[in-house]
Amino acid sequence: MAVRKPRYSKEEFARRGDEIYETQIRPLVEVGNDGKIVAIDIETGAFELADDTMSATRQLRDRVPDAQTWVVRIGYRAVHRFGARSLKDRV
């Protein structure tokens, strides 16, 4: 199994992932999928929707083996949270 290495800085990775999600994917998946995970290839815009991070990522990499994967939780500011405070964000 080949080791995948990031091809972008952390800032560029985040910028690309957020831009693709907000402009191309969010309008397609937001309604009725609150809390689900979207895995996005920041180079092609290909994406997969699933109930958890591992499933979404695996599905995307089955389609795009060399994907540079950015992950978003629909309706939340963060994919995972630490501590008791909710990170729910209705935008």
C-alpha cells in the first residue's frame, strides 16, 4: 500500500476544501443530512457522503485512490469535538 503524502500546505488544504464544500457540495447535501460526513478530494471536487469519517473516506478513496481528502460534518463547525461544549453552528 502506497503512503499518501499531502501536496499542499495546511492553509491551502483548508482553503481548497472549504471553498469546494461551500460553493459546489453544500447546496447538494445539506438538507436532511445534518451530522453526516462529507469526504472531499480537494483536487477533483469528487465527494462521498456517509454516516462516519472512515466510511466516507474509504468510499472516496475507492473512487479516487490518490485523493487529497478534506472532511466536513454537515451543519457543524468541526468534524469532531473535544469536551462538553457543543460546536453546532447553524450557518
